[in-house]
Amino acid sequence: MIMAAGRLDLPAIVVTAGPMMSGRLSGKRLALVRDAFEAVGRYRAGLINDEELEQLEMNACPGEGSCQGMYTANTMACVTEATGMSLPYCGTAIAGMAEKRRIAYESGSRIVKLVQENITTRKILTAAAVRNGIRVDMALGGSTNTALHIPAIAYEAGVDIKLEVFDELSRKTPQIAKLEPAGDYMMEDLHWAGGIPAMMSRLAADVEDNPTVSGMTTTEIAVRGAVSNDDVIRPLDNPYGAQGGIAVLRGTLAPDGAVVKIAAVSQKMRKFRGKAICFDSEEAAMEAILADRIPDGSWAIVRYEGPKGGPGMREMLSPTSALTGMGKEESVGLLTDGRFSGGTRGPCIGHISPEAAEGGPIGLVQDGDEIEVDMEARRLDLLVAPEELERRKAQWKAPEPKIKTGWLARYAKQVRSAATGGVMSAD
């Protein structure tokens, strides 16, 4: 919707539905990904029984709204507010509560004024607004999917934002919040700690002044923001991490870039070397994971799931959750030219570009090849001699498209790399 608003440059305001409340079971707070999706892996590993699995299923999602953690929907809701396209507190206000209803009502009043004053989307969604969104994203430790969504939104709004900007701002922006899946806090905690205005107040020295749909500027919102819990939203001199939540990696496996939610990766796995086990679809990888055929010390390679190969990029939550639920987040890594859920944690690296369907290096990997990541150094390398890779590339043939008719076939022919946000080519 924001892409369309930017493309058409009409007055627009976004009202996100809001996160759901946390679930409860035996006095413990529950979240959808950790306590439902990952429970499948724990069940397969024999860590919980049928009754426990059913209880988690029945109690993890108590009502309406998006997931309870800093997953993709909530990350983008927060980013939307930070860019100025939603009213203050809209991104975190809980679904179904009176505050969300009041915000929705006020949004209706504001859009009338935006139309009357001809304040169109591109007057709000500037380069400064996009950078503000990325800053807040990094400080929150948000979903890797923002590295697709934000560039795509920027492209439609006529703003040029390269993937490198994410890494540049991540290195400069400390992570001051740690929500599910990286930490134990949830969206309700972030909201009651002050929400996005409070986050912006912490980052005030770097927040760029820009108009917002509220009529206030971002600077005015940051000044009014107040933090009510210094552990949910930490001060800059006591962050959860010295750098932001997302890292952009490059190397011989990802010449055009790859992304990882470094905030949700343990120190042990930020530098990891292992042997590849290759799968040409998510389904094949999932079958092997559930059958426990991925030994410790391995990289599970899931390819031909990028923008062109998918076609599209399905959200790969099931494989990553199964690995984590089986207790393999510190012994097995996953690499893909596809993308992940914002709920993914552990050494899962996505958006590898160029993708396999375009003849990228990930399509040349063979079982047993060694791959090394050094997240702090921002490196991801396939440890195979250049001559051997050239030999494999000469023999490589593009697979038949999965979809040959209709809109998806046209999309696959025109879509650009994940490194650009997977936007459609104008050619």
C-alpha cells in the first residue's frame, strides 16, 4: 500500500492493525513463533509431548493482531511510523484496544486535512524519512525483510536507497531494544515503554527533521517522546548491542550482498565454517530437517527461492523454526536466496544475491563445499577455487521456470535482484 501511495503520490496515511497481546500458559507469556512454530521442532526432537504441543497451539495466539514480537509486520509498522506515514504510537498500539480505535479515528480526520492541504506521500516519504525508518529499524533489531520492503518503498517514492545504507546506519546505530525473537520482551512492552516516539527520543541526535502525516515534524515527535522503562528501551550508553540489528554481508558466495539478523545470532555462530548440504526448494529442505538429516557443523543451502526463482520470495519460517526448535541454532546454519520470517533467529542468512536462478554462486554450490561466515567482518565466502567455480558455471544451466503463464511468469521475467528490494524492472 505504501509502495502504491509513493508511486501515485497521493495524500495517504497508514493505520496498522497493531500487535496482539501475548499468550499465557501456566504463568508464562507466550509468543507465536517461539511457542508455536518452534514447538514443532521441539516436538520432533521429543522435548515436548502431544498434550504440551496442543496447549501451546491453543494459547500462543489469544486474539486479533499481528504477532507479538519484532517480526516483519510489527517491524514495518514501526518503520512506517518512524518515516512519518502513521500517527505517533500507531505502530505499537495493541490491536483491539481503545487506543488503537482512537488512533484510527484521528487518522480519518488527518487524511481529510492532508487532502485539503495537498500534502502528498512524496512530501512525507523523503530520503530523510527513509533513513529515519532504517535508524529505528536498526535500533529495534527488526526483521531482515525490511531490507526488501524499505528499498522497494523508496524506489516507488523516487528515493534512491542502496543496500549499503542499511549496513552504514547499522554500524552507527546501537541496538537499544531487544524483543522477541532476539529477546524476551514483546510489542506490548515496547508500547508501554513509550513506543516509537520514545525510541526516537533516544536517537534524537541522529533523527533527521522531516514532516509527518501528524502535522508535527520528526524532531517535534522525538522531543515529546518519553521512555518509561530503561530496560525495554535502553539509553545509548547501555545498549543491547553497539551496532544495529541487521548486517549486510558480501563475499564470494554473495557478491551483491546478503542479510542476516545479527541481533538474533549468538556470538558463537557469528563466525562459523561448515560444509554445505544443498536443496533446490524449501520443501526438500524442510523434509530433511524434520527427518534430522542435517548434521551439526553443516550449512543447509536452500536455493531457487529468490525473486526470480521462487518466483517471489516465500517466507521461510518453517525450516528455520524447526532447526531452532530442535536445538540446532548453535550448530547448523541456513543460507538461502529466499527470505525469512521476522521471527527467524540463529545463523540464517538470506537474500543472497545474485540468486541461483540468475546463475549466482549459490547455484554453483555442491554438497560438501565449505562455506565460511564472519559476521563482524561482514564476509560470506564459498571456499572453492575460482577456477573450479568457473568450470561449474560453464556447465550450469538455468532450470525451467516453475510458473510459465500468467502474472507470475511476467513477474519472474521482470523482477530485479533482492539486493534492490525485488522491484519490477521498468524495461
